[in-house]
Amino acid sequence: MEGDTLSDFIDDVCGESRLRVEDDLGDGFVRLRSSEVERRQAAQDIRSSEDVVIELLRNARDAGASRIFLATQKTGNERLLTVLDDGQGIPAAQHERIFEPRVTSKLDSAHMDKWGMHGRGMALYSISVNAEEARVLQSEPGLGTSLTVATDTESLAEKADQSTFPRFEQEPSGSWAMRGPKNIVRTAAEFALEHRGDLSVYLGTPVEVAATLYQLGLASLSPAVRAFGGDGTGIPLVKRLALAAGPDDLADRCEALGLPLSERSARRILDGAIAALDPLTERLAAESFPRQAHRPSERRRNSKNARSLRLAPEDIDALKRGIGRLMEPVAETYYLEAVGEAEVIVGQEAIRITVPIRTSL
């Protein structure tokens, strides 16, 4: 892997705790001086989809992410990988540069891990020369990053079995070992396990990741922010889906983040009919030790098969009228006025009613 070659390069050439730099690009990125690094950062560094996954996860980690969301799907021979994180983000001036050869973060922000030395941007050039497409979709300083990679599985291989979830099994010696093909999910699970306590990794289809991000936004943004957040300026990327005004808007926002889905799937997300993903470490524990599975996580998994609640239109209208009456004394006390009609979202475990407001002063 590329991280190992860079580590060797640092030891052999630099002999000290810093990289030799050709150009300081700003924003914590540099271009390395030696053409040897460019030569070693060649196509053979990325040999499979699994290699792409581990480098994308390391890239998000080195950006200071505490949550990493990996969406993956295969259509024909195309493998789509989208990584969203809540890390430092990338300034617009660097969106293209990070895919150039010899560009990486400074050594003082790099990490040595079980895969070698790594810093932001370190493997993105190698990924891009092996991919059909690799680009930053959205990223802003301090607000996270959405980065997508599309590959042709005929030219960039991957494990044939991508459906088997890994699990721990006890060996005759009494020790525990992870079993299962070294596919995308196992690669991500090993990374998540290595960094448990520092960050959480979520993996699923674009629809499942979108549902998880929507629920994250609902849980962390106030109704006022959701009603007036607009395009999401100043709000972390991983929370912006909760600003969606309806299925069309949600589908458009998902597309912009690299999470393609249909309007029907968007409606199901808004209705709470698609459960949020558990972190990979929790899923790994549930698969390996089902009797010890955490009950709340088990309820979330089982809710995928639960029947969704549906309210008749007249009952939804009654709820809207009722909340309007309840709001009147509150609005009078706090000098508020309603802006538009209340929104009613019916989920499997809750009915959410949002009343857009503004001060009347």
C-alpha cells in the first residue's frame, strides 16, 4: 500500500520528522519535492475496490472526522463509493488539487497506523488514476466533506462475495478472529474496530445512508433551524438532509451529496419507513454475539420489517388544526407568528409536527 512506501521514503530520504516540500499549497496541504514519491504513488498502489475503501476511510479520519458514512452500490460493472464525514472539510481552492500527484497534508497532521503512514489526500491521486471518476462533491472548511469514486469492476477488481457480513469466531486456542471474505464491508469493519472509541463508521446503500443522515439532522437541529436553514450555510454536511422541504427537495439534496435515490425512496425516508444504520462496530457485535446484542440497536434493525403507520388525510389536517390552536397562547406570550402550514411527518416510532415560526416584533 502507498502508506508503506511513503513511510519508507521518509526514513530513507528525509531522515527527520518532516517532509521535504516543493510547495506549500495552504490550508494544511503541501506538494512533495521528490519525483520518487510521485513514482511510488502509481497505479499499482490501488488494486481493488477494497483498497479504495480503506484509503477513503483513512482520508476522512485524517481530516478529523468523528463520523464517517460510506455508501456503496454496484450497477452492472460500475461500483459507486461515496464517503461523507464531519471532519475539517476542504477549501474550494483545494477540491481539484488533492487529486494531483504528490499532494498531501503536512506530516504533523498525518497518522501512522496498521496500514502505514497516512495524511489527508495521500492516496487520492492513486485512486483517481484507477477510477472512472473521483471528485469532491461538496466540502467546506469545518463542515465536512462528500467525496465520490466510481470504478469499473472489470478493470479494478473486487471480491466476488460482497454480501457476506464478517463475524468473530472463537478458535480452538480460545482466541477470537474475524472471519469472512475480505470484501468492502469487512475492510470497513476492520477500520471501524481499529478506531472504536475515536470515531464511528456507518456503511450501507445510498438510501440507507441518506436515511441515517436525515435522522441525524432531525435529532440535532432545532425545528427553527430546519425551517429556515435554507441551503444549509453554516450547517455540517452530514446534517443538511433534515432541511429538506419535501420528497423532491430531499432527492435533490441527496443527489448533490452523491447519494442517488428515487422520489419514492425520499418519501419513505421522510415518513420514517427506512431505519437508520447502526455503527459498524455495533453491527459486528450483533452478528458475532447475537445474545449480547444491545436492545435499542436490535429494535432499530427489526423496525425495518415493521409496518409503517399511515394516517388518513383528514386526521393529518386535524393534527395541523390542533397544533395551530395550541400554538396561539405560546405565540402571544413570545411574540411569535406562524409562517406557512405545519408539517406532519408520520414515522414508525413517532409523529413529528413542525411549525415554521418567526418573531412578530
